[in-house]
Amino acid sequence: MRAMARLLVVEDDPFVRSALIRELTEAAHTVRSVGTALEALREVAQVGFDLVILDLGLPDLDGAQALKMLRGITDVPVIVATARDDEAEIIRLLTDGADDYLVKPFSVAHLTARMAAVLRRTGRGGAAAGDPAPSGALRVGGLAVDPLRRLAELDGTALDLTRREFDLLAYLAGRPGVVVPRKELLAEVWQQSYGDDQTIDVHLSWLRRKLGETAASPRYLHTVRGVGVKLEQPPAEQA
């Protein structure tokens, strides 16, 4: 059976939100919803979504600002829902990181078509549930990472990772036991020639939490002070 997408609906209007949740759930998607930008940021940092539907008229932060903040922590595809049909505004939103947009009011059929197009473009959603991991999956101890299908498991249990967490884990899993410099991680995972080390530290902290470890008591992820990060098989699991 083909699994549908994991969606986050960010909408403060309770009637619109309820309608979207009902229609998208009936279409077999897994849907979570929040009503503020700060709640959205918290959800995205903790849960691996396939797509975010972001309303711009939020009560705590302007949606355009929320979009920029989302892009600071994740590459999850975002469809912006806006009542603003000004061309300059839409161009700015797309430039700031939106993958697509819809001008309110819109039908669920229209939203679903846009979602399908974005998910096809980004290669997210629709992984077949229960399929065995292919032989090309990267394995380090009890950790299995499949870069092609963007799936990760620890001791047979699926890991719920954000896109950036997955990219970081996959990059390190492809170089087991090798200390990868932070500069290389910024260049290869974040596609940045320079940046703040704190960005890496925050994502490592989130990733460690999902792997059931801490910086003080690491199992897989090890920080080498002043050098970089390495992922290696826990000593108890080494042959």
C-alpha cells in the first residue's frame, strides 16, 4: 500500500483549519495542525513533515516572516496560502523559499493538485509502507539509512526526521568512522560556504535526541572538539 504525505496545516481560522483537516485526512494524508507561527516552528523542529501549508495571516507573526524562520531550520516544502494576490508579493514569497502558493479562497481539489505537484518535484511523500530496505541502504550498527527513499531506522524502528536531520544523518552514515569537518557539513548538507557552528550543533542535538543519546553519552554521533563530527557503530555492537 502506498503511504500518503505527512502534512502540517498552519492556519488560525478554526473553520478553515477544520475543513482542511477533514478533507486532507479523508484523502488518506496524515495531518497535524497549529494556529500560530511559533507552534509551527516547534512542530517542524520535532516532526518530519513532507509538506507545510502555511497561511500568511497568523496572529503572532506575519506569515512571510514565519516562512523565513522556517527556512532557517528546515527545507520541508511549503505551500503558502494567502489572500494577497499582488504579483510583487508572490514573487517575494517564492524568492524567500515558498515552493508554491494559493490565493484564497481556493478549493481543496486545487490545493490537492498543487500538493501533488510539489511532492513530485521534491520527491517527498508516497513511500511504500512496509517495503523492505534495499541492499543499497547505509548501515552502521543498528542504524539503517536509505538515501534514495529518504527513510531511516534505528534497531528496526522508523526515525521521524526533518529533511535537514535526515540529510545530516545520511551524509555522516556514508562516511562511518570518519571525522567530517564542520566546514564540509555546512558546504555539503547546508549548501553554504560559511555559516554559524550553532546551526550544526542545534541539528546534532535534535538528531541525538531521536537516536536516544546525548552529547555527554554518545552512541553513534561523536563530536571531536575543534575538528568535526563522526558517526560510528557503538563499541558494544562492533565485531
